[in-house]
Amino acid sequence: MNANLAAGILLQFLELIAALVLAPLLSGWVNQCRALLQNRSAPPLMLPYRQIAKLFEKEVVLAGNASSLFRAAPYIIFACMALASLIVPTLSTDLPFAAAADAIALVGIFALARVFIALAGMDVGTSFGSLGARREMLIGFLAEPALLMVFFTTSLISQSTSLAIIVETLGHREFAIYPSLAFAGVAFTMVSLAENARVPVDNPTTHLELTMIHEAMILEYSGRHLALIEWAASLKLYAYSCIGLALFFPWGIPQGVGIETLLIAMPALLFKLAVGGVILALIETLSAKMRIFRAPEFLGTAFLLAVLAMLVHLLLEAGK
Amino acid sequence: MQDALAAPLAIDWLLALVLCWLLLGLAGMVAQRNLRYVARTLFPLGAAVGLAIAGVAFAALGEVPETVVLPLGLPDLPFHLRLDSLSALFLVILGGIAAGISIYAAGYLRKGEGTAPGLQCLQYHIFLASMALVLLADDAYAFMVAWELMALSSFFLVTSDHRNPEIRRAGYLYLLIAHIGAIGILLSFGVLQGGNDMAASNGVSDYTFAHMRMMHPDGFWATAAFGLALFGFGAKAGLVPLHVWLPEAHPAAPSPVSAMMSAVMLKTAIYGFLRVSFDLLQTRLWWWGVVVLMLGLFTALFGVIFSAVQTDMKRLLAYSSIENIGLLFVGIGLALTFDGFDMTILAALALTAVLYHCLNHAAFKSLLFLATGAVLHATKERSLGKLGGLIHKMPWVAWLSLLGVLASAGLPPLNGFVSEWLLLQSFLFTPGLPHGYINMLIPVAAAAVALTAAIAGYAMVKFFGIIFLGQPREERLAEAHDAGLLERIAMIWLGGLCVALGIFPVFVIEQLDAVTQLLVGTGLGAAVRSGGWLLLAPVSENRASYEPLVFLLVILAVGAATFMLVRRFWHGRVRITGAWDCGWTLQSARMQDTSEGFGQPLRQVFSPFYRMTREEPGSFDKAPRYSIVVEDHFWYWLYLPVARAADMGTRMVAFLQQGRISVYLLYSFVTLIVLLFLIRG
Amino acid sequence: MEFLFVLGIPLLGGLVLALTGHRRVAAEINAVFSLLTFLAAAVLTKRIIDDGPQRFFDEQFFIDSFNVFLVALTAFVGFTTSIFSRPYMRIEHEHGRLTSGRLRLYHSMFQMFMFTMLLALTTNNMGILWVAMEAATLTTVLLVSLYRTAASLEAAWKYFILCGVGIAQALFGTILLYFAAEKVLGHQGSALLWTHLDAVKGQLEPTVLSLAFVFLLVGYGTKVGLVPLHNWLPDAHAEGPTPVSAVLSGLLLNVALYAVVRCKVLADGALQSNLASLLMMGFGMLSVVVAAFALSRQKDIKRLFGYSSIEHMGIITFAFGMGGPVANFAGLLHMTVHSLTKSAIFFAVGHAAQKSGTQVIDNIRGLIKVSPTVGWGLLLGSLAILGMPPFGVFASEFLILTTAMKQQPWATPFLLMALGVAFASIFGKVQPMVFGDTTVKRLPHPPALLPVFAHLVLVLVLGLWIPPYLADWYRTAAKLIG
Amino acid sequence: MNAASPYFGQIINLLAAILLLLSFAMLSQRRILSLIDLFMAQGAVLCASTAVVAYATGQNHLYVSAGITLLLKVMLLPWILHRLIRRLNVKWDVETLINIPTTMLIGIVLVIFAFNLALPISQLAGTITRSTLGIAMAAVLLAFLMMITRSKAVPQVIGFLSMENGLFFAATSATYGMPMVVELGIALDVLVGMVILGVFFFQIREQFDSLDIRHLEQLKDD
């Protein structure tokens, strides 16, 4: 038992390290794909690493009005995202920390990070910061319940809210068509786009303050703070990708703990992430950014789809 | 009762403590204007009494119910008092929160504000004592007396600054709705004690709760009693559409009173509703649960949507209280539905969520109201549009209210999240219900709850961000000062409660077990105990689990590690300079988002919910002015028509009294003729 | 012996004051006579408690558990009113609103009014009851018209005509009663004695009794102020001197209701049907609802509380109409507490109106600043009369409402509505009068409000603890009423 | 009880009929002095009928009753009223609020109603006067109607007194009079009431310069 636990904790650390390492890579990969799809010359794959490293080197320029909350927020946000990636099963479902937070708590972690980044955005007291915070909260209050509903659909199928159990159940069932999962999958994709500040809701590469959401909030950040926030953002993208993969393509995530399982799991994860990145880039290329007031409609649709997924499950699948 | 003389029971201790409160109140009348005596001596003593009450009641959780009969009240109906787990739990809330608020009030009371401090002390302690008696009452009369006394004393507290007509109006509306609600409760008791079995009551009225428990009213009368109780307690709790008093009264009251009302008084309504629907009514129909669930959902959504667009900080919190009351009713509705289908373990789960949320809401809402009190004292300003940047001047208040804000937004690892989590868990179990429509309804309801929780986050970010963050929107905010020592102690106590309730849910749920055992016959105690004190798994670990302590520790550890690593490998250099102005140097504090601006997205998304009156400047206005007033539709849809109907009634009645003596004689004549005709017929 | 004093002292007082009422000490004399009456009533009450029901003077008078408490209450409220009226009427005199002659009339008639009230309560003869009621009307007509202003004359005239006509119907009812009783009891004086009638009520002819009850109800009901026979009441309350309003509301209405209930007992016995109950419930309900709605348009503070009296009389009538031990008990309790509370309110209102120089609600503001005692007295009194616990009015309303819920569920929505509207109206008017700012200067000396707070304390006590002997008393009386 | 002679019964019935007739006459009378005369006549009829009943039944106290009636209603009150009219310069016309034919029609309906109402009771009565109960009731109701329709104070008071007459008639006809003490009390009340009214007339006139009760319509809800 103890050996098992130790192995589990080791695995847990491995997951964390993997997340920390892979997250900027995923961002870089998506950016590269997007550039390719848009007929631009692609930035190097490793660019995010270099950017983060560069930012760590730079000195922090703080606005005179910034409070201690402003300085603490990047660490909190980073810690939240790290915790999130600890919980999501990527390499194994047998994670000791998974019991600490289930799907609902995971949504809670994202919300916690969002609240802090919004508060940090308001802290300096510029018009853009609070504008970004307001928009971020607008996106959040629609995306959060939608995400929760997606989790609920899968929880209903697996009779559990524990992510590990959900993934196990979904991964080891006999092959059957779950129409509810299709709905949930679409909803989840839409939510992910919004939550990770991607086109069509937000544009991560914009330089026009008026259209920003995420970027507007972090306008005042610089140096190591900005580095942490950027890193946290890519961790978030990574975590969302992993959640999507775990829920809708759970194959390849082993239950047990061991070197041999890792050897299967790791390539599977990398492959799935790479495919996911391509799809993300494709979506971003094919769609145009919406006006901010269209975002509620977009997310409302996601929310409705997620609720529909639950209803569909109850109507068509329950009792089977 | 003989043994009672030998060894005082817990209930005797409680009564003695409640009496202490009353005596402290009376002591305040001795030197009404002596602030040092009233505020610095009596209020802290009151806080100590509160702590003692919480302690005694805590010890009584899960014990055998104790009763005592006081030689007061009506003949044949002395005051019956009873202490069981349900009342003990709410007494814990009362005592614990009162301890904090009394300490706060000790530092908060100032000279020359409305009613004399001594009188306020009397009213405040009567308020506390009457709430305790509401929780202890075991017959309808004692309950009603305490209930109305509670309304009355809080009314006087609300209107302590009675020179302001707005406040008078708020107090009036409050007492009116409270009184009408109380009549509803009274009638509910009337049904309960009579049942439908007139013969059994034998013409003698017995208003004790024990008697009501033995009555088994048939479906119609049970529904009548339930409906009246829902109306009466709903009016007190602020269930939509009976909520209109709440956003008026809470801002009008002095902050400790708002805190007390929101944190504890609203809970007494929940207590009463639980008492009637789960304890006194022995007949329960499952569809009541659905009704309560729908009402609760609507209330929750309504409250939070309005909360997010308020421009007055206390109104924002008041609407947030409406939201939380809605969530509580959602939980009660679920529990009733489960209970109606005999799924007691699930009913216990939903009830646990309700009770837990009662604790949580009491803790974080009182904390937030006290924070607004501190801000109000420091700035003399309630309007969000004139605050800002106070985190620099009032760090204690700011950081402590951040705890309240996070808890209120339902974020882990604080307490608000735990009850929300439990509530959502109970939704997830609902598909087992043997009724198709309800099954379909539940996902929608769950979605609405999730939406509510998310918008609550929005409202709370607005609350905290606009008050404490950014730049001060007014010059004189620079003179603001942090809260005093006593106020800080109080807020630390309440903030500590928020954290403790969030971190140790297993322990709390074990205590709640006794209450759910009492109400639905089963509890989660055994299930949560088996998971160990760290792991919260209300049903089984495989279904759902949550470990808040691990959660907190991981976040702290990662955060700290990151900080240290960053400092270790790089540097800690900081340069302070102006904010980024996008190349436009005319940025001023006025350009931050206003509170109206922050609410704008919600107004856009939920525009049908609001009744908005806009005043927009034209293109050529010399002195352009923009304003928006957001009001409640219910005021226009429900209350004004009712008022108009009443007015029409009065006009018709006034028509009777025209002043002509001939007409008056004609009335008598016609009355006589009609009566004679009737008895002949 | 005590009994003789109870009736004799006010009569003597009336005569003495008719001679000396214009002097400066008249107010004190008035108070002393009232005190003596009260003491005699208290001693009498004590004796009744010890020895049980008594009859006096060849059964022409009798005291049982029903009327003894009303005797005590009447004497008590009369006494406190005389205390209140002492400074009040003196100030009126100093303000030149009353001449010395009028004061003599006032003092004399006050004692005569007390005499007629006590006579009506203690007589065993239904005819004498009528005579006493009529005499009470006459004395109060003089009291209401005391100021001789246009308004007070109008009010008194309406009062006189409406109550005169009303009470004439009661006489017709009494004749019919006698007509029915004569067949059973023979043609002697005893045929109108209530105790005898009560003994044989089962044999009385139902057709006659039903007719008689209708006339009696319309007749005495006019004095009770039951809608639609109530129109005199607000005028008389508003235009008379305040002590008179207090005793009208606190005593006269009670006594008239007492007469109605006595008649109901006979009618119930004879009819073997619930006709009387139905009629009383109907009138009660109508009074409650109409009065509640009338409240909100009032501009005159005393008129407002006049309507409130109608409402409460309606509640009591409804309770007696429902019958049964609980409702009757509640009705009796409500009579007591309403009498105490309403007179207390009128005392406070009197002071408030006197200080402000007006009875118009909109012109009275910030009483709590002018005089905290008057302000709190008025506010607490109003809250008490609106049925806020822990005041006794709540206790009786509690019993009435819960019983109604059990026995007459149809009535409860109306009661709920009416009580809500009444609360909204009265409280909405009283609150700004008491609270808020005012330009009127604070009074140098607080007015003596002993009667107000004495009443309120009693009402408070009755809400929390009814003394056992009083409870027994109510219970016996409730049984008697049936 | 004496063997009731049928003659007495017929005499009483006749007097009752006259009483009713007088009531109608008062209802339709336009002149105030005539109204007082009619009231006096009604008092006389009442007195006569009481005396007849007293004689027929040997109830001696009814003689006293008749005496009181004579004193009070035939002599004293009409005298007071006459004096008042003269002292107050009251106009002789009596204004009505409803026109007289309509009033009469309503009156007839009332009489039928009263008879119908009294019928079952009359049959129970053992007195020689039993059929007159309905007439007494009709007289009361007609007086009531008269009070409603008159717009001046004096006729209204006469209506009130006429109602009292009807009541007295009911008392004698249905039960051979009330107990003595009651009758005395009633008489005292009527007398005092009348005195007070007299005082009132002066005061009202002083205040309003008229006895028109339409001036007395200031106190009302609006």
C-alpha cells in the first residue's frame, strides 16, 4: 500500500512536471499551426519558453497604485493552474490527489483563478483593467455553468463526479454511441475557446486594447509576474485540453501505476495533444472574432447545449 | 422537572443566558447616553453571552430533546420551550455570529447617530433574545410572540436613524411585510393545531408543537398549512416576490444590525420553515418540494442578477442575501421531494447542504456587512460609485472582506464552496426519482444553480473590486482610516469561521448529522466519518470527494514554492512608476469602471429582468448627463397593483361615509329590512 | 353594600359636580369620585371572586362572572381617564376652548356617563338596560357637543339621531322579548329579568326571539359601531374632547357589545340554530373589512382611531359569533385589552394634538423629538392595537385567528387582508407622526402620561401572563356565553 | 284576565287603523305645524288605546302609562315644539328628499312587509290586541322612512318621536305594556332627550343660521 502510495505521489509529481513543461510547448504548437494555416511564417516552437525566460529576467515595473493583492495574484493564479493540472488525469487515473477535488472543485479552481485575475485587473485602477475584468467575469459567469453541466453529463453517465472515476468509466465501457457526449463535447469546445481567450471570443495576439479581454486585465503586469501569468495561461490551455481529451477521448489513460504504463500513456498524450492543437488552430483560423456582445450568445448556446446533453442523457440513455 | 432542580439542563442554562441578554439590554437604559458604559462594557458582555450560548447549544447537538414550561403565556397555554438538535444548531449560529457582531458593535457605536446608544442596546439585545426564543419555542403562542418581537425590535433598530424619510419608508415596508407574513404563519399554526379532525381536538385548542406532531391532517389541510407557512416564512426570508422589503431594510439599518438581520434573522425563517415542514407536518406531499424548488431557483437567480447591478454596497449584499435564501429553498425543495419519495439518504444529503449553507451564509454575510460598516464609517459613503482604492487605507478590512467575498462567491477552499458542492451533489443524485417530469426538470434546475453561483462571483468581484481596488474615486477617500481594534477582532472571528467551515467540512457534517436524523430520520454522519476527517465523501468516495485542506495546502505550497524559486533563480527587482496610459496622458480616477459600468453586461444579458429607466444625453447637450435607474418589476407588477386595489377599496368605503344623515339612516333602515327579510325567508 | 357604592358614587358625583363643576378643583373632585368608584368596584370584584355571582335588590341587579370584570374595567378606565382629563381639560380651558360652565357640564356628565355605564352593566332587567343605554347616549351627546363648534354640533346631532333611532329598534326588540317571555314567565316584572329569561330560554318562542334578536342586534349594534350602522362613530370620536373619545371607545362600545352578547345568549337558547352566530359573524366580518379599508384615507388622527375601534369591535363581534370556549375567551380578552389600549392611545393622541394644536395627521410630526414619552406612548399603543406581541391584543387575535382557521376557514382570507390593510394604514400614519424631524420646540416638561403607560403595562402583562383568577373568570364567562 | 269583549277588540283595531293612517298622513305632510298637530293626534290615539286596553284587561298600571302619554306626547312635547317653531322662526314648509308619491309607495310596501312579518307572531299572542302588532311595526317603519326623507331637523325629530309612539303602541298592544319601572325610565329618557334636542336646535341655528340638516354634511371621508 505504502509503496503504491509512494508511486502514486511520484506519478503525481510527474504529471505536474509534465504539465509545466508541456504547457508552453502546446501554446507554441498551436501558434505554429495557426501561422502555417494562415500562410504566415511560423514562429519557433520553443518561443513561449524563451518568452517566459526573458520575462523572468526583466525587472518588474509596478504602477504606483498597485496593492499587495496585485503582486500576490500571479502566484495564486499559477498555483491554481498547477493544482488543476494535478487533478486532471493525463498519465494515469490512479492519482492520490484526485480525491482532493472532483469535477465541481475543478470548476471551482478555475473560478478562483478567474476571480483573482479579474481583481488584479481592477487593482491599478485604469479604465482598461476594469474593462477587461468586467468582460472576463461576463465570459466566466456563462462559461462556468456550461463547463459544470458538461461535467454533470459525464457524471451522470459514470455515476460519479470524481474525475478519475469518470475517465475510468468512460475509457473502459464497451463501445456505444452516447449522443449526450456529442452535445457535451461541442459545448465543451465552445467553453474552452472562451475560457482560454481564443478566437472567436478573444484574440490572444491582439494589440488593440479596446477589443481585449484577457490581455486588458494583465496590461499592467510585467517581468516575473507577467511570466507567471503567461505560464498559467498556457497551463490552463493544457489543462482544458487534457480535460477534453480525458472526457471525450479517454483511451490510452491507464489505471495502474508503473513504468510500462507510462510508456504507453506518454506518447498517447503527446499525440492527442498534438491533434488537439491542430484542431484548435483550425477553429481559430476558420472563425472571425466576435463583437464582445455576441459572446454571451455564443456562450449561452454552449450552456444550452450542455443542458441539452444532460436532458438527452436522461431521455435516451438513463435506465440502459 | 424534579431532576431539573437537581442538575440544571442545557435548556435552563440557555434560558439563563437569554435572560442575561435581556438584562444587559435593560442595563443599557440606565445610562442611555454613556457611550463608554454601553458600548465598551455591555456589548462585549453580550458577546460573551453569545459565545456561551453557542457553546451550550453546541453541546446539546444530538442530545435528547429537553423541554421546559414557563409560567408565562396564555392560561392553558404556558410558554413551552424545547431544545432539540435543530434548535441547537440554529442557536449555535445565533450565538456564534452574535458574539462577533456584538464585539463589532462595541467598537462601531458612535455618539450622536440616531437613537441613543442605551436604547439601541436594549433593542439589540431584545432582538437577540427574541431570536433565541423563536428557536426554543415549542408552542405556537410562544413562537409567535418571539417571532413578532423579533420583527419589532429589528424594526426599531432599522429605523434608528429615523430622521431620514427613506429609512422610515424602509422600516415601514419591512414591518408591514413581516406582520402580514406573521399572520400567515399564525394561520398555518391554526390549521396545524386543528387538523381536519375536529372531533379529535374536542373543541379544546392545544397549540403545543407536541400536539401538532400528533395531528395527521389530510392532503388538503396539510397543503393549506404548508402553503401558509411557505408564505409566512418566505416573507421573512425574502422569497421572491415577497422580497421587496429586504433590499430596502438592510441598507437602512446600521451595519451590525444589517449583519444580524441578514446572517441570523433570515435563518430563523429557514428554521421555522424546516420546523413546520419536516417536524410538525406529519403529512408531506412530494410536489411541495417541486414548488419550493422552483420558487427557490427563481429567487436565487433573481437575487443574484439584481445583486450584480446594484450601485449601493449594502443593497448589493442584500440582494446577495436573497440569492442565498433562494439557494437554501432550492435545497429544502430537493429534500422535500426526496423525502416525498422516501429517499431519505438523499433527503439527508440535501438537508445537510441546506444546514451547512445556513452556517456559511451566516458567517460570510455578517463579515461582509460588517466590512461595509467599516467602510461607511471611514468614508460616510454607501454608493459604490464614490468609493475605490480603499485597500491602501484599510488593509485589515480589505483583506478580511476578501475572505468573505471569496466565500460568498462559492470558491474553494472557503466555506461557500462546500455547501454549494453538497447542493450540486444532491442534484446529481436526483435522476433516481420515479417521476419523469421531475427528472427532466432537475438538470435545468441544476444549471440554474450553477449559473447563480457563477453570477454571484461576478457580483462579488464587483463588490470587492470597486470598493477596495483601483484608485479612489473621490478626493476625501484619502482621509479614510482602518477599522478599530474591536471591529477587527470581530471581523477576524467571522473570517476565521469562514475559513474553518471551509477547511473542516467533515467535522461540521458530523455535527449536522443529529439534525438530519431528527428531520428525515437519517444522516450522513456515518458515511463521512468512514472517509476520515480529511476526506469529504458524503455518500461514497467513488461517487464524489473533496479534501479542502489538501486543496488549500497544495495551493499554498505551490504558490510559496514558486515565489521562492523565482526569487532564488532570478531577482526581486521592482520599479514603481505610473500606470500604462496607452499613450494618452489624461487618465484619471473617474475613468475607471463605475459600478453602473461594471453591471452593464448583466443588464444587457438579462434585460427582461430589470425595469430600467435611462436618461441619455443628446448629441448637443451642454451639460450631458447619463443616468440609469434599475428597478424591480415586482414592485410594478405586484405591489403597486395591490396598493391600487387597496386604494380603490378605500375609495369605495369612503363613499359610504358621505356625511348625509339621511343616507346613514337609510343604511340602518335597509340593514333592518334585509335582516328581517332574511329571517323570514 | 359595595354594590350600592358602585352605582351611588358616580350618581352622587354627577350631582355634586353639577353644582361645583366650574370651580378649579372640579377636576380633582372628578378624579376623587372616579377613584372611589374604582375602589368600590374593586371591593365588589373581590367579593364576587370570593362568593360567586350575586343578586341585589330583589334581583333587579346582578353581578356574574361576565359583567363583573367589565364593571372593574369600566371603573378603572373611568378613573384613569379622569386623571388624564385633569390637566387636559385645564389646558383646554386655558386655551379658551371651553368656558367654566362647559367644564361644569363636562364634569357632571362624565360622572353621569359612568353611572349609566355601570347601571347598564349591572342591571338584570333588559328594560333598564335599554333605559341606561339611552341615558348613556344622552350624556355622551352632551359631551360630544361640548365645544359647540359647527363640527362638534354636527357630530353630536348625527350621533343623537342615529343612535336614537338605533336604540329605538332595540326597544322594539326588548318589547318582543318581553312578549315572548310573558308567555313563559307570566305578566310580572320578572319577565324582563335576564336571569329568569336565561333559566327558561329553551321555552321561548323561536319565531319571536329571532325577530327580537334582529331588532336588538340592529339597535345595540348601532352603538357598538357595527358596519353599516357605524357612521356616527368616527364623527363623534373625532369631534368630542379627547377624554370623551377615550371613554366612548374604551367603555361605551364595550357596554353596547355586552348588551348584544346578553341578547345572543337568549337567542341561542331559544332558537336552537346558529342564526345569531351567523348574524354576528357577518356583521363582525363586514365591520373588520370596511373599517380596515376606511382607515387609509383618514386625515384626522382621532377619526383614524375611531375607525380602528370599529375594526376591533368587528373582531370581537366575530369572535362571539363563532362562540365556543376559546373564541369567547378571546373575545372577552380582546374587549379588555382593546379598551385599555384604545383609551391609552387616545390619551397619547390627546396630548399630541394639544401640543401640535391640530388633529390633522399631516401636521403632527416628530413627536419623539417634541416629547419622547408622548411619542413612544403613541407608537407603542399603535403597535399594541395593531396586534404586535407581546401586547395582549395579540394574544386575543392569536386565539381568534387560529380558531377561525379551524371553525370558519372562509373568513380567514378576509381577516388576513383586513389586518394587513389596517396595519399598513395605521402604522403608515403613526410612524411619520412619531418619528422624523419637526419644527415644534421640545417641551420643557414631559406631560404626565401615567395613565398611558399604566394601560400599556397592563396590556403588556396580559399578553405575557394572564393572572389565574382573571383567566378563571374569563373561562366562566366564556362558558356562560356559550 | 277579563273575558275580552269583542267590542274592545274592535275599538282597539279601529284606533290602530287611525294610528296607521296618521303615520301615513305625517309621511305626506308638507307643513310643519300640521305635522305637529298630526303628531299630537297620534299621541292622543295612543293614549286612548292604552286606556281602552287598561279598561278591558284591568291592568291598572296601563292607566298610568296612558297618563304619561297624555302628559308627554299630547301636551308637553307638542307645546315645546310649537314654542320652538315660533322662537326659531322655522319656515313652514317641509322639504323632502324624495317626492311624496314615491314615499307613499314605499310606505305601502313597508306596511305589507310589516304585516307579513307580524303575522306568525300575532297568532301566538293571547292578547285582545294581537292583530295590532303588525300595525305597530308598520308605524315604526313608516316613522323611520319619514326620518330618512326629511331634510330639516324639526321634522326629523318629529319622525323620531313618532317612532317612539309606534313602539309604545307595540308595547301596549302586544304585551299590555312593559313593567312600570321600565316605562318610567323610557318616559324620562324621552323627556330628557327632547330637552336636549331643544337646546340643540338653538345651537344649530346659532351656528348655521338654519335648521336645514343639509348643513350638517361636513364631516365625511373623502
